[in-house]
Amino acid sequence: MAEHTLLDTRAMDKFLDQRASLIKRYKDLDAEYDEIIKTLKKEWKGRGADAFFEDAKNVKSNITGIKEVLNSMCDLLKNCRDIYGETDTALG
């Protein structure tokens, strides 16, 4: 008789259940970041401010990259979970 290795998918399910919450938290942080930068731009002038805002653009780019990575991770995990479910059903 063949041995079977069991896979506990509860951790995947728990993470996937939190996807909407993670995306909302990301959007909230992104909006807060934008608001902080907007407020600073109103009040802060000079070479130091110019350098800061240039760096802030780079940070914003990285924040956007984090969103893309988060979405890719969630999509990949969902695909894996779906395949595990299909395989489990097919094996009975």
C-alpha cells in the first residue's frame, strides 16, 4: 500500500481569508503616506525639502512594488490551494 503525505491547508486558508484585510491595510498606509507628503510639500521649502521629496518618490515607487508583490503572492497561494483541493478531490 502506498504511503500518503497529508497536507494541512488550514494555514493557506487562513492567509487567504485575510487577503482583503491585507489589501485594505496596504491602501490605508499608501493613502496616509500620500497625505503626509502632500502636507509636507505645503510647508517645507528649500534644498533639503527638494532632496526629501525626490527620495519620497523612490519610496512611493517601492511601496507600489510591495503591492504588486503582495498581490502576486496571494494569487500564487490561491492557485496552489486550488490545485491541492482539486487533487484531493480527484484522489478521493
